[in-house]
Amino acid sequence: MNEYGLTEKGFIVKPYTEIFKEEQLAFQGAFGMDIDLSDDSIEGVYIRNQAMKISQLWELLGGLYAIGDVDDAWGIYLDRLVNFVNVSRLPANATRVYECLWGDEGTLLYKGHVIRLPNGPLFKLNTNTTISRNSLLGFQIEVKTVTVGHTYSLTLSAKIVAYTAVSGDAEQQIQEGLAAAIEVLFPGSYQFLNQGKDGLRVNSKTGVQPFSVDISDTLLDFVMLGGYGIYVCTETGEVSVPSGALTKIVSGVNGLESAVNYATGITGRIVESDTELRLRLSARQKQATANEVAIENAILGVNGVQYCRVYSNRDIIEINGRPPKSYESVVIGGDEQDIAQTIFEKGPAGIQAFGSIVKVVADDGGFDWNIGFSRPTNKYIWVKISCSTNHEEQLSDNWTTEIKDNIVDWSKNNINVATDLIYQKLFRPVYDVKGIGFADIKVAVTDDLVHPGSGAYVSENIEIQEVEIALIDQSRIDITELVG
């Protein structure tokens, strides 16, 4: 059985050290065992150069093999593979915010109108928008005249809202009556601010779905309307917009008084990474309820969650630290209470939601439940690289920084929770730097940021457990140039 090349375990790249030994033995077989193969001899230099070139060919063959496997392919090569099953990489997109535009009825805002976060990025209106009673997120009305026995009414989302004034009522009591009538018809859908003679302000509690309102009652009138508009961040990526945060108007418009978002913005994202794409591919078309995949997909839908994997123990004994009949959700990102609520809603009855983080979730009956999940434990990776240059190529002045940046960028696309560090894969980002002729890589792992001893570095893979994640940072990469 072949130890390197195509094997039952896939394509195994022959390491430089093995190639170098083979080249030495080949020379000794051809020219005698007494031939001088020291580092200073012509033959020794020639053998090292040959071994380096052959090693690069092996790396190239390994890369060619990898691009045919979804688990190892990267970049455009992974895109081509997933396209065969009608899956494509999610592009970068910008944060979207549903904005309530308070102003006069009929005020026109053109596409591109600008508002911004305080000391933050700009957001532009995605289409021409007119503040109209047919598409609102809020409205403010006033009682023009108080008349006992009169039924004050308005039409909200095609339903009649009415209140009949009684003796002793003033503007505030009539407005309270209308607010109570709205709450009866649309329970939990609206928020109210009763300002007495200044009127009653009503706005959508969720701040997402527009509604319509109309008044035919001559004793009621609009003070102001809160038009519905969608604003998109001018920058792609994860720009978080909490509710009530997007309020600063950059482009003033006559008739526009203020702007506010009653809903948290839909956070944008960077281009889907290779790891994220693989995870989505594996979960593709898996629809179920109360199982691992269903729980994962539900948690991934929580705002801000970047990764989720659910492990279950269906046995009646403890396995891998998990109690009998339990499951553990390992999550990166997202609000802890939102995650716990989602697990409670999606998880199976009678099975323990286990984890290092425990949150209390109340059910509809007011009973509290302890819901657990876990954040991954950090495993800090340390890298030592010894490099020699390829004199046929020009090495840049900041080549060490380029190597470090390449390795960190590679890790972002290839390392995630429970992903083993295959140290040989680090050669690719190293050799991508122009001018590198030879590299020797050793790695170490620690549970904290205390520098490991020199004996901890090995040329071996690092195993990462189910609730762990390998972290690579420029500060933990040491590069030494081999001279001579």
C-alpha cells in the first residue's frame, strides 16, 4: 500500500524531509556512499534544490486533488463543486433597516436619501418614498373638538376603531379610549404615547410591517404621519443597528421631522466563507422538527449567530461529558437569551438542553425552564516557520507580514468549531508569498495565552474536540529566515 500519493485515505502529500532523504539515497546509489552531500558541497546544494522543487510539485498535486473534494476545495473551486447541486455562495450584503419617517403627509423622499448612525456608517433610502397614510409605521392624531356622545372613529388596516365620548371626557380620555380599542382589535401590535392636547402617537411595535390608516371623522385629524421606508447601509458586512439607533438625518427634506427604527436592523454579512458554505451544503434540504438539524437551522436563524452545531447523547449513560438523553448546542455569536428561547421552542420535550451556559426561559403558562447551550472553548495555536528564499523571485520587504496575514486569512475560511488543524495545509498560504523557496512548519497548542516551551512545537496535526475551536493570530506566528 502506498504511504504517499493516492491512498485509501485520499491523496497524501509527501513531506519535504522524506523527499530530501530519497534524493540523498538516490545520489549515493548512483555515485557511491562516500559522495560528499554536506550543505556546503555542490552535490548537497543541488539535492536540496531538487528536493524543494519536487516538494512543490507534490504540494501542487495535493492542491489539484483537494479541489475535487468539497471538504478540501477552497474559493472558486468550491464554488464550482457546490454548483453541481444547485447551491451557490452567499454574497456580501449590507444591513437593511425599516425606518419610520415622521413628517407631513405627501412629503417625498428620493431614492438615496441619507441618514446615519451616530458616529457610524451612512444608510441610503432604497427607493423613492412618499409619506402616505397607505403605508405607515406610525401616526399621530388629535381630537379637534370634544363632544359628549360623539363616536370618534378611524380606520386602521381595514378595521373600524371607535370610542364614544362620555361626560367628563377631555382629549386625553378620548385618546385613551381609541388606544384601548386599537389594543382590542390588534393585541400587542402597537405602542401608544398619549400627549393630551398634543395628540395620540401610535407606532408599530415590531416596526417591520407597514399598515394603512384613514380618518373620515371631522372631529379627528392627523398631526403627523410616520411613513414606511427601507434604508440600506452603504457598507457591506456586519453593521449592527439596534432598535431606535438609526435617527440622524443627514439629508434634510422639507416636511420630514424625524426618523427612527422601531425594529432591529437586519444585519448584513461578508461573503460566505468556505466553512459556512460547506455547513450550509450539508444542511441543504434537511427539513425536520425537534432533531439536531432542525435545532441547528433554527439557531442559525437567530440574529447575530455565526455558527451552530448540535450534538446529542441518546444513550442512558454519560458520553463525552453529556448527561444521558441530552443534547448540546455549540453556538458562536447571537444573544444568549434569544438562543435559549429558540432552543426551548424547537427542542424535543423531555430531553435536557445541556451546556455550560444556562438561561431561564418561561413557557406560556408562566413556568420557568433551564435551557443550556455552550460557547466553544478556545484552543490557541502557535506557529513556528523557518523559511529560505527562492533567489529566482524577488522577495518583498514585508514578506513576514504577508505570510502571517495569509495564514490568518486561511484560518478564517478553513477553521471552525471541532475542525482539526492539519498542519500541512499551512504550507499553502506560506508558499503563496512570492519568493519563498522552502519552509519548515511546526505548531503547538495551549489553553491560554502563555507562550509554550520550544519542545511543545511539533510537525503534527492538532486534534480539536467537539466543543473547541482553534484560534490563529499574527501575534502567535514566529518566522525565522534560514541563511546559507
